[in-house]
Amino acid sequence: MLPERSKISRLTNVDFEDKSSREGLQENKTFQVFKTLIASIINILENDRSFIAREMDAFDDERYGPARSRQAEKSHWRILEESRKRKTKDASDTDEEGIPIEEDDIKNPTIGDHCWIE
């Protein structure tokens, strides 16, 4: 059985008064009761939604939490290792003064700022 429907119109709800500028309803006592009613309905729906979400989250943690934690740990160490390799590679691509060494300088050394002939 469906709940009874309420129709909001000027004919069935004479206490809802339009603003003269047509922007909406006058904020009278009836309007305040209506706002409170709508807010209460939304609150009930939100409590129901959040209860279901909490239960689903608890189930997910129980079922998949340990595997997810192991995967996160593996990813952590892989990312850390890649970062260390990148830092080591970046450090080896500079001379003793920290100036980057270009690949062309290694293949074709010329007399210049970074190459001396004695």
C-alpha cells in the first residue's frame, strides 16, 4: 500500500503564499513547518543511508581489509625503491659540482667549462 500523496498547490494549501516578486513562498508559520518537515524527512533518509554505508564498509573491511593492507605494503616498498633508484640515477648524472652532465658531453667531449686537457 502506497502512502497518501500530498499535493502542494494554491488550491489545496491556502496558507502557502507566493511572494509578490514571484521568487518563491512567503516565509510564514506554514512555510516554517513545511521546512522543518522536509528537513526531518531528509534526516531520516540520511540516517538510513549512513547506516547501510557503515554496514557495507564494515563488511568490506572484514572481507578485503587484510589483502588490501598487504597490497598497500607491497606498493609502499616498490614506490620507495623506485624513488631511491631515481635519486641515485639523478645524482650520477651530475659532476662533482652538481652540474648536470649532458649525454653529448660524454660521447663527444670538447674543450669547455667542464672538460680540461692537461
